Amino acid sequence: MITFAVIGIDHRHVFHLIEGLLQAGATCAGFLSATSDPRVRDGVRSRFPQLKEVESADALLQNPAIDLIVTAGVPSERAGIAITAMKHGKDVLTDKPGVVSADQLAQVEATVRETGRLYAICFSERMIVPSVATARRLIADGAIGQVIHTLGMGPHRLNQAIRPAWFFDKASYGGILVDIASHQIDQFLVLTGSSDAEVSLASVAHFGKTTAADFEDFGELALASRNNGARGYVRVDWFTPDGMPAWGDGRLFIVGTEGSIELRKYMDIEGRPGTDHLFLGDRAGTRHIDCTSEPITFFTQLVEDVQRRTQTAIPHAHSFTVSRLALEAQAKAEARATAQAERAR
């Protein structure tokens, strides 16, 4: 079995990264206590009281028993953590986004080539969501024919009062399409069976009344597969109201040539309780599928990848393509916003 350590506990996603690896049988050698958000550190301490807390990253990087470095640091710092870890002979699991600039992406890709280490990004809205796993299985079984379109919506609750300063600094989080929309780009590629796509539309905006005007709280983009002509649309935002029972009503619509699937990942408003609702429509009719018992395999596959030197959980090419498309969408959206501002003068 493998041993991992955590460097970068600035985002709450670190909780499911640690939990998933522990459940997959991995051993944790400890976590770096430094953080921009003490509440996240408190969460790690309370959820995983058995884990060792260290004050020096070098103590983890120099430890030959550690196979994998996990990071959910400030987004702009994740690439640097990953590169350093790989140069110390460690594989890497990073929260999304793994990079926030084209230069960072190029450096990570170069380091992977030079070191031969494994580099994986956890796109949690697919990888730890049972309903998406069920949808993938149904698609593979031919339940809806060829997938021709996906519509992914990723609303999030802002929780402004408890966010650290970096959350509102674009240089730190990379922009809303780099940050949140990477989830939906990942899902589009996987569900349509595409290895690459073209960003045909992208825009970002600010609508909130309590945040600074330069904070992007709305984003959208459209994708066209370079492999099979499939199309996709993505909408992300920070406007989940406080009355919602979850952090966001994540929804995914999948259209195939012989049927369709709708996912209500985290809630079924005024309907069935709980999470992971799938609605399937095909020639036989419509039905609801409770996906909560669908197994999550990402972390088990990643542990096996580290042991076997394979790329089953997420191939490098896929991580890099999703990252590149998110960066391209962000750049296209920013260019559009600049052009609109200049025309308005």
C-alpha cells in the first residue's frame, strides 16, 4: 500500500482528498500545518485526529517513505507545490484547478515529462459523485445512444463571511472559468468520449451586490468536441441562496441519440430527499434511479496507479486538456469583457 502526505490545506476540498485516500487503504504520514484559513486546519484536526501535524514541508518532501503528495493549497500555489514534489520523486494529487496560468501548465507538463512522476487532478464534481458514475455506466451500456450534448450547471454558495482573502483575488484563484468550470469541462470530455474540444463561447461577469466589482461571480462557456461533433454548454456562478440545503444545486443534462439523462447531484428540490438523483428517459419511458449506492473508484484506482505506474484514475493527457481548455475559456471571456468595456467608452 502507499503512503501520502498533505502540503496545502487552504481549501475544504482537502477533506475529501484525505478521506478518499484513507478509505482506499493509503497511509497518511502527516500534513503541513501552514494555511491561509485556520478553519480548514481545524477541520483537518477534528476530522482526522490521528494524523501527524508537521511544520516543515521539507520533512515530508525528504521522507523516502512518502509516495504521494496531496495538495489543496491556494490555487495559484498548487503548481509550485506539485513541481517541487515531483522533483523530490513524489507523485501528486491536486485539487482542481491544478494550475491558474498557461505558464504554470507548461511547467507542470515539462516536470511530468522530466521526472516520470504521476500527476492527477481531482475534479470532484465527477470523481466523487455517485450519480455521475451511474451516468457513465449507463452511457457505456448504450442506454441513450451516442451522447451529442451536455449541459452542466455548477452553482455555488458564496459564504462570503468565511472565505479567505485569496478567494477574492483573481491572481490567486485564476478566474471563475479556470476554477469552477473545470469540473464541467472534465465531465463534457468524459461523457462525450472526447479527447479535445474547441471553446466556441465564453464570458464572465460580476452581478453581486456585496463583493468587489472585479470578482467574477458568473461564467459561461460552450464547447465543441474535436472528435465527434458533440456540443456542450456550461454555466457556473456564486449565487446559491442560503435557503438551499446544499452548497449548490449541481445539475447535469446529457442528451443522446436514443435517450436523455438528468442528474440532480446534491438535491432534488421539493422532491426526494438526499443526493444523487438520476432521471433517465428512453424508448421505454422515464424512471428515477437512486445512485447513492454506486461505488466511487477514483481513489482506489489512484492508489493502484501509484503502485503500478499506470494512469487509470485520470490520464495525464486528460488533466492537461481540461486545464488548457479552462484557461482558453478564461482568456476568451476576458478578451470579450475588455472589448465590451472599450466599446462602452
